[in-house]
Amino acid sequence: MSNQEDTVKTAVNMCLKVIKMYEWLLNLYVLDFFVDNHWMKLPMSWQRCFGDMDPKDLGDIINGEKTKCILPLSFLALLKAITSLNIPRTGSYKYTILNQELERNIGHPKLKNLYLKHVKLKKRHEISLMSDFVYSMAIKSKCNTVLDFGSGLGHLVRILNYKYNLSAVGIEMQTQLTEEARKLDLEFEYTAKKHLTDECMTNLVRPTHCNVTLTSLDQLHQISLPKNAKRYGLIGLHPCGDLGPLLIKHFVKSNKVKFICVVGCCYMKLSCNNEPCGYPMSTYVRELDNSLTYVSREIACHAIETYCQKLCRGDYKDLKVHAYRAALEKILVEMDPEFKHMPIRNVKHTNDMSFESYCEAALRHSPLQSLQTKNLEEELKQWKRVVVLYTLRLMIAPLVETVILLDRLLYILEHGIPCAIYPVFDPKISPRNHIIVGIKS
């Protein structure tokens, strides 16, 4: 394990050094592109290279395609560092082969679709893979009970109970979601009864749903568990902010928790270098120059694969909306500095949308009336530069996520527990696709 720790420490150290070198770029809010003249903050060689570059070409370059462009050495070095250091975002996880008894219980073809009823496509992808992954970890750790934090409508616990025959407890802070989850359980059983024998229906384990708003480790120890839950696993599918680190701490400190499977999300909501300290968690990273700004953690939650895919297809005209928003910001700040970063309506771009119609839609419910929008022709001609700048920032974002995930991994390793990170979901469908797994012997 010491070799793994050394490798992780080296990787974190190098990632942080690269992030510190390019923190200025990560921190450039596209919203302020025209207000603060962001383009002039790029190195001169980058300005010359990317100034008139088609965003499609930049997307191809980031994806590793060959290019005829003469690229700045500093950019090439940065791209190579990112490619070498970030945690791989594509994997080859396959479904486990279920035992014959379990296959008999879930074998009716109509039940296979029933698990995914009322579930959106993205969530279907996630819970199908996550439930299978959790089941395999439960078998390895000899657990028959799992606690799912942030369970929402209970889609994941439902599939773990009814399909995999685990005793799953869904813990959710919103009472309305818990009530809806119980209704969906009953709906599932009503339909299943039409296809399963009475014996199979008797053997079904109904999920448990409860409402808890977690803010401390003490609350985790006080949660009422099923009587047979002598040893159990903790799971979290995109727990927000500090909830993920809280689950990891409970896993490390509780003798009853034998495994954890957690997928991170909402890094910008982490408490950093103050209690409850969602980042950094590990002793090693705490001793480094470890600061990650809110802006850098926020962009680390965005989808680089989907974004670059749009660029590479040349399907990026809808991204002109970023330039429209930046131009509107300039108008608002010039009207009154107090309007800086004021909330406005989100507006989706269409090919025939003018800047004027964008402003009208964005400010529809605002007290502001007429705006002077006719003196921004030069700014609006630079809309592709706005796209390029955002792409350059997004290119570095996986390094920020890598630091956060490796810090969590290192925290578990420092407590002598084997753990690993697996890219399980398709990043084009679910951008936060890494599962941190720890299993106690």
C-alpha cells in the first residue's frame, strides 16, 4: 500500500503545481470576458495562435488529433501534463454475472424495464451500472445491507432491493421525495405481482426510506438501521458538496461500515480548509499549497467530453450565447457597477437569435427597461474567442477534479484501508463518472 500512497502523493503534488501555474486561466470567468478584457491576459503567443482559430480545430487538438497549426510550446507542455496526470475518464467496466438464484428472481422480461420506469436516460445509465457495481462490492465484503445517501426518489435503492436482493436504506433530506419514493415502491410491487409467483413476491425486500439532514458524523451513528445490519456499505451517487467527504470519514471511523462506493459532485460547494473540511481531507495534501478557488472547483463539474464533441463536429454556434452574456455584462456594468453579476434568465441560443432578442429574453423579468445595445459590434465579432477561452479553461478542469478525488483516496489510504478509483459511467452521459471504492478486510 505504501507504493500506492507514494504514487498518489506524487500525482497530487504535480497536479497542484500545474494548477498553480495556470490558476490565472482557471479563474477567468467567461462572464467578464469583455468587462475585464480577458483575451489580453493570455500569453502573446497564445493570442496569435488562437485568435483566429476555428473552435473546431481547438476541439480536435484537445482530443489528440493531428493539426497543421504551429502551437505554442507552453500550450503543448500544458496539454501533455493534463493528459498524463488526470485520472482516466473512460473505463471498461462490465456487468457482473449474476448467480442463478438471483437470475430466477429477476428473470421475467417485463420486470427488467420496470426497474427503470419513471427514470430519465442519464439516471438509467447511472443506476444500472452503480447498482451492479455496488452488488459486486457487497458480495466481496460479505454485506447484505447498504445505505444510500441522497437517495431522492429511491431509484437506486429500489433496484438494489428488488433486483439484487440487498437490504437498502434510502436516506434523503427532502420529505416530499421520500413520500414519492414509497409510492413508487408500491407501484413497482403492484405491477410485479402480475408477473411473479406468490413465493417470489413474499421474498421481495421492500426498501426503507427515511429523512435525515446530515451535517455531522454523530448523526450517522444515530441512524436507525434494520436489525440484521451488523455490517453494511455506504453508497452515494453524486452526493452534493461536503456529504461525500462526510460519508468517507464515517466509513473510515465506523467498525460496522465495511465498504464504500461514492461518486463525487458539486465540488464548488465543498468547505475548503475549514470545518467540516470537505477539502483537503488527507494529512499530506493539507501540508501542501493546496488551495483550489471556487471558480476552478465550479468548472471542474462541467462536461469536457460533450463540449469537445460539439466543437469537433463544428456544431458550436449555440455557444455564441456565452459571448452574448459577456456582452450584456459589459452593458450592465457600464450602466451601474452594482449590476455586476446580477442574476438574469438563462436563454438558449437559436441560430436566428440576435443580441437584442437575447437581451430582451434574459431581462424579461428584470426591472431594467431599454438597453443601448448598438455599440458592441466589435465585441460580438469576437464570439469565437469567447468559446476558445472557455475551452482552454475547461481543458484544465479535469486536473482540479483529479486533485479532489486523489485527496479523498489518500485520506482512506492513510487509515490503512485498500481503495481505488474506477471510471464506471460513460463521461459523455454522466461527466462525474468516477466511483471511489474502499473495502475493509
